[in-house]
Amino acid sequence: MGRSIVLEESKDVGKRSRIWSREDIDHVISKNKGSDLIEVIYLQSSIPYKANWGSEAFSSMWSLRILIILCNVYLPHGLTCLPSSLKILEWQAYPLQSLPHRVHLLAFPPLISSLASLKELDISDYNLKIIPNALGCLPSLEVLDLSKNNFENLPDGSCVFPPSFSGLASFKALNISDCNLKTIPNVLGGLPLLEFLDLSENDFSNLLDGNCVLPPSFSCLSSLKFLKLINCNLRDGSIPKDLSCLSSLKELDLTGNKITHLPAQCVANLSLLSTLHLSYCPKLKYLSNLPPNL
């Protein structure tokens, strides 16, 4: 009954509100026949196939709200655009390594659970309040941008990162700058391959005197090469006394903080450290025991 009503909407497939047959979907997308009348695309097939879709094939479907693809589709031209109207995306065996930027989805778990080969994910400025547990279902994920979200904090100031987060075995780069963090989540220490971490623009000034900004679990981050703590309201006592556990660290950025000095052994044993940023630290008085590469 419902399909009959849709078929009566127009003889032109590209001007119907819903499309579900493989032939119609191929015709509309490969021929750029899509219009702002299409709201739902549902493709299900047991046969893998190569789709001759252009990288911007969805760009004219301004009203597309639901895109569900339950089959193996090879996209030789890639995918650079999805409409901003899209709210629900479920794509079985998603063939690419990243999603087009600025896809604001309501149904986050379906998106994640079907994109097991995804390597890069940008969900910055996404108005997230919590970290989705489904992120732990991305075994191939290497790069994640969570910046400019507004995460909720527990009464003790901590932010809840799901335990599954530490299961991201391939994880190499994380940006959680400007996310309203009050403390650094301990679970981040469970990412042994992490090479880049940006925690800038979070206010850590509420740490108790003498409490280090980096949790004890960071002693496991021996692969970390770049650490950014820009404008975090750090002061004396919040900088670790010894960062030698971060044996691969090449760049440390402490720009815009309120420290007067670095602890004597803070960076002394970081033999690979070649860049130390301390610009706009107006209270800085002296530095000592710097490693030889600085």
C-alpha cells in the first residue's frame, strides 16, 4: 500500500520521496537525477556490486533524511558530500576510510556499528554531551576529532568516557580540545598506539593543589609524539614532575598557561623532544634541565 502511494507521486523516480529498488537508486544517483523531494533511500541486496556514483552524487538531495544501504557497494569515485539534512545513516560494510565532514546524524549508533573499516571520523562541533559508547565498535579507527563539543562533567569534575574507548586498538590521533573538560579521562591511558593528543582550550584550573593534570594511566602512552595543552589554565603543581614515561614525545605545547617554571626533571629525560612551546606564559621565570635536542 505504502509503496503504491510512493510510485504514484511521480513517473520520474528522482522526484519521489522514497526509493528502494537497486535499479531506481542506480539510475537516480549515477545520472545525477536526484532532487530535493527525495527523503529516504533504502538499498538492500545480497550481491556486491560496483556503483558508478559520482563523489557528489547526493549533493542535490537537500531533503534526504534517511540513507540505509544493506549491501556491499564499491565506490570507485569516493564520496565527498552527503546532505546536511541527513539524520539517519546505516551503511553495511562502508567501503571508505572516512565520512564526509559535517554529517549531523541523530542515530549515532547505527552509523557506528556498520562502519567497521572506518579510519577517520570528524565529529567536531557536534553538540555532543557524552561520548557515544558505540565508538568502541570501530576497530580500524585511527583518527578522531571530538573538538568543540560540550561534554557533561560528573560532580567530581570528571568526564565519562566509555570503557569501550580503550578498545580502539588502532587509535593514533585524538583531538578533544575545547570540550569543557575539567579533568583528563583516565581511560585515555588505555590507547598504547596513540601518537597525537590535543587537550587544548579545556579549563583544568580546578585541580586540587599538587594534583597532576595527567592521570597515572598516561605512563602507558609510550608511543605519544605530540601533546598539546594550550590555554588550559595550568599552574605550578599541575605539570608532571617527570614525563620520562612519554619516551617518544617530540613536541610539547604548553602555550598560554600560568606556570612559573617546569619541574626540574619534567622533560630532562625526553631524548626525542625537539619542540617545547611556552609562548604567552606571562608568569614563566626560568627553565632548567632541558633535553639535548631543544
